[in-house]
Amino acid sequence: MKTKLEFSMKMIFFLTACVSVAAVALICFFMFANGIPAMHKIGFTEFIFGLKWKPELEQFGIFPMIVGSIIVTAGAIILGVPVGIMTAIFMARFCPACFYPVMRHGVNLLAGIPSVVYGFFGLTAIVPVIRTVFGGSGTSILAASIVLAIMILPTIVSVSETSLRAVPSLYFEGSLALGACKERSVFFAELPAAKSGIIAGVILGVGRAVGETMAVIMVAGNQAVLPHGLTKGIRTLTANIVLEMGYAAGLHREALIATAVVLFFFILVINFIFMMTKHSAE
């Protein structure tokens, strides 16, 4: 009886794993089966490095969207990573016990807020400030970077705090025994020891920033042109797909699926970096 039950459970787990793998395989097959022929029709160089996206003229250059995605993500990293890591250090080593639950619940709440709410916050709070200070419409690279920086904070804070708490206390105690102060012990003994976990948290945050759509659409301006400044509008790869897929047909639709293939490649690169980081840490 026990043997049959164990065999049944193994088969259930195996089938569940197969369903997960099959789902990924079907998504990949759909994207590549529709996207690669589109790249061939348009021309790989023209599609990747083309500067004009004008479907009505059958011009499908996504280079401005690639640059837009990279710049917005880089801006989110520059703004969000330092804040996230410093917040994690505070929560792990300097936060008073009475205040920690408030911080913990606040970070968890940030993780659970829908992206459209972040976008609405950016549209009503961040965009008007940028419009007042720098002029223009306010919907810009800067606004999108700030919103994405806020959105990736929960991932970076949670993973970084867990990594810091996983560092053996001997690192901290040994540093104190050698005469270092608490702050120096944390920043020069524990932080380097938790480096791999912190980098993993940053990479996961970058993955969310690259794939984010709704919030970016609301604050980025959605102009399919190369950026000429941080206060100018831009369109990302994800925004381009969402904005036009609803009415696209023919080669236009295939070009949007090919855009998803490029985005999928970016995500694969991020996951590869994540795996290499874990491997080097081990």
C-alpha cells in the first residue's frame, strides 16, 4: 500500500513538472515560430537597428524601444539599488525591534501593490513635479525610472536582508574583536560576505524592471523615438507590444511577436547572469 502511494505521488509530481516545462516550451515555440519569420521578412538588421517604427509604412525598427528599455532599467537600478541595499542593512542590523514590524509590513505591502497603482501614483505625483521643475509634459524617462525604482525595492530589500541575516555571526563578532566599530563591521565584514545574495536580489529586481509594462505606459510618454534627454518621452519594448497588439494584423502583428522574442532574449540573459552569480558563489 505504501509503495503504491509513493509511486502515485511520484507520478503526480512528475506530471506537474512536465506541465510546467510544457508550458514554457509552448510559449517559446509560439514566439519563435511567429517571430523569427517576421525578422526574416523585415530583415534582421533593419528590425533590430532600425530607427523608425511606422507600421502603416511597414517600417518596423525597434532600436529606439531597445534603447528605451535599457535606459529606463538602468535609471531604476541607479535610483533603486542603493536605497534597497541600505534599507536592507538598516532592517537587518540597525532597526530597533519595536520599529522592525512596521518596516517589514511596509516592504511586504510594496510588493503586493498592483503595477497600475504604481503607475497612477507616478502619473499624479511624480509627473507633475517633473513638469513643474523641468517643463514639458512630465511623462519621461526620469518619471519611468523613478516609478520602476520604487517597484523593484521590495525584491532587493527582501533578498538582501535575508542574505545579510544568513551571514554567520562570527564575521561580525570577529570584526568587533579586532577593534572595528559596528558600522565598519557591517559594511566591511558582513556586507562582502552577503555579496552573492545581494547581487541575486538586484538581478531579480532588474528582471522585474525589464518586464514591467502598465506603470511604464502611464508615465513614460510612449514615443517611439531615440531619447534626447531624461525629461523626454520614450517607449519600451513591453509598452510597444501592449499598445499595438490589440489592433495589429499581418506583418505588424508578427513584428510585435518578434519584439517579444527580443524581450525574451533579454530575460534569458538576465537569468543566465543570475545562474552564473549563484554558481560563482557556491
